[in-house]
Amino acid sequence: MNLLIISNGDLPIPTSQGGAVETLIQTIIDANEKEKQHEITIYTPCDNKSREMAKSYKKCKFEFINTNSFLFKVGRAIRFLINRLPNIYIGNQFIHNVSKKLKKQKDKNDKYDYVIIENSPQYALILKEYFKDNLILHLHNDFLNLNIDMSYKILHSYAKVFTLSNYIKKRVEQIDSKYKNVYTLYNGVEINKFDKDVDVTELRKDLNIEKDDFVFLFTGRIVKEKGVEELLLAYKNMPVDKNLKLLIVGNLNTDNIIKKKYIKNLFDIVKDIKNKVVFTGYIPYEELYKYYKIADVGIVPSIWEEPFALTVIEHLASGHPVIMTNSGGMSELADKKSTVVIERDNMIQNLTNAMLEIRENRQNYLKQDLLKQANKFDSESYYKRFNELITKEKV
């Protein structure tokens, strides 16, 4: 098939700056390089590294959009303000630039069997001018539900909708119960990237983590909804243990004033135990497996309705159990032999209790059970399911 993928416009593909959605898109194009089932074109932001990485692809053509120019940033600000008005959507600056490129080749747009829009439902309102009956929405977050302006119109702009969990699927189906083309496409992780032996002796030294330390690990965005503040407060409730460490892996650099204030508050919380908490800052995705190998237990303490959480699978694939909140679609990843699920009511105390319990009983979580659960969500299954849904007849 000839497929066109429209990224959400946040980060580059190939993934030079990380990003969960971007990593999943790359999983598809990487698998397709091996299987050679599709000719893929993708519209994406870029940087120098992504441009260089793109040269190695034979089955994927990259159409790069410069999102760092002055004119782009001015246009983005103007369109942001206009789009805040009720029942109005003129597209953000990224899809505006994509649309201009598509307009220039309008006579060639019918060559695509399907056009897959990644995690930006409203883009259909702009792109349906060029593509009538072959738009697919690949939804990674709770961005299309009854509370979204023009949700009915947006939903019926798509031939199919792929959601990353049953939780998100149900949210979409509430818009119109008669719309039958919503399908769950669970995220996939390259299990082999995490399930491998690696010498992390030097990395431990760099992080000031001893070999006999017991390490809890959080990886992800350092933002309020991910529950990092609650995690730190819960960790501070733990009894004094010189061999206990908390490793926080995530980008600390931001131009956003609110996020800067939030991150400063995190450092203030742990200033009296800073020798027991390690913040790494941004780590490239291809290097993450080393940090997972240092850990004994993963923690995913989201306080919002988490649609899925790739990090749960990455933890399991790395051979350690996970403490996670009962939020959104995460419970669909849970298994009693590999995860501990806590309620968000009285979350800080619940989280402390879970950490104490798993610290005491870590030996009961067997590697074969952890990998068995992780393999339900491997990248091969993800790509296979993607192809099944692409070829599935519309109801």
C-alpha cells in the first residue's frame, strides 16, 4: 500500500529528540523497512540529526517542515489564539504548512491508499479537502471525546480510528454509538532493546548509585500529570535506608514558566535528601535501556487518565516489576505477577505503602513472569495488528 503519515508536528521523525508518539511512528516505519509491505511518505518537523537519520530509509520518504523559523513561530501564536474560539478550527501552523504542500501536489494525492493522522483529530477538518474517504486517525491520547468541540463532525471525517487502549476506544465511541470503525491498536515496544545484558558499572558510578543500592525508577515527562511530585513526597515517607535510591529520568529543560516553577518545586521537596534522589535530565531513547538496567522497580505514578503508558512495558521488558496508578488504560497492562496497582485516592500514602511492600518482596517477582507480560505488547505484534487494521474493511 501507499501510505501517507501526518505526524502531530511536535518532534522530529526519525526520533532525534525522543517523544512517545514519535517513537511509535518510528516503530512502524522501521518494521516496514524490514518487511517492505508499504511505500510510506511522512510529514514531520525536522532537525539536522533527523535529516541525517532519514537518509538510511528506502521505503519511507520524509517531507520535512521547518518548525523553528521565525515566521512559523509567529504563525503558530496567531493560530493558537484563533483556535481557542468555540467551534472554530483553522489548523495550527504545522498542519497549515502541510496543507500548503499538499495543495501544490493535489493531482498526486489520490495515489495514497490511506492517510494516517497521528494523534491530532482536528487535522481531518483541514485535510478532508484533499482526502475524502481514506483518512485514518491513530489516537494516542484522550483527544477525541464528547467534550471536544465538533467531535461528531471530526469523528465522521475518518474512515477508521485506531486507539491505543480500550479505555480510549470507549471514549471515542461515546460520541456516536452507530460509528463502528473504532479499533484498539495497543502500543508496541521493541522488547529486545530492553531485555539484554549490559555492563552499567560506569553509569552507576556517574549517577552515584552503588551496586547494592535498591533503585526505584521513574522515566517520562517531568510534568504535573505524571505524578512526579506525589512520587517524591511518597518517597520521603519511606524509612531511612542508606541503600535506597530514586532515579528520575526525564527532560528538565523548558521555556515554559509554569513547568519551570513545577520543576523547581520538585528540587525543593528533596533538598534534604538530595543524595538519595538522582535527576538525569533528558536521555535519548536509544540510551534508555541502560538506565532501566540499573533499577529494581519501576514506578508510573500518573495522576491523570493515562491512555496507555509505554514505560510500563519498558520496565517489564527490563526485568523489573511496576507500581502504577489505576488510571485510564493502564489497568489493561496490569497483571498480578508483574504489577502493583494503587488507587489515586490517598495516593501519596498508597504509593509509600506499595514501595515498602515491593521493597520487602521484590524476590517474588520472577523475570519469566515479567517478560511474559511484556511480550503481549511487543513491536512485532504492534506492526502486525497495524497491518490487519489497515486492510480491514470499513463497517
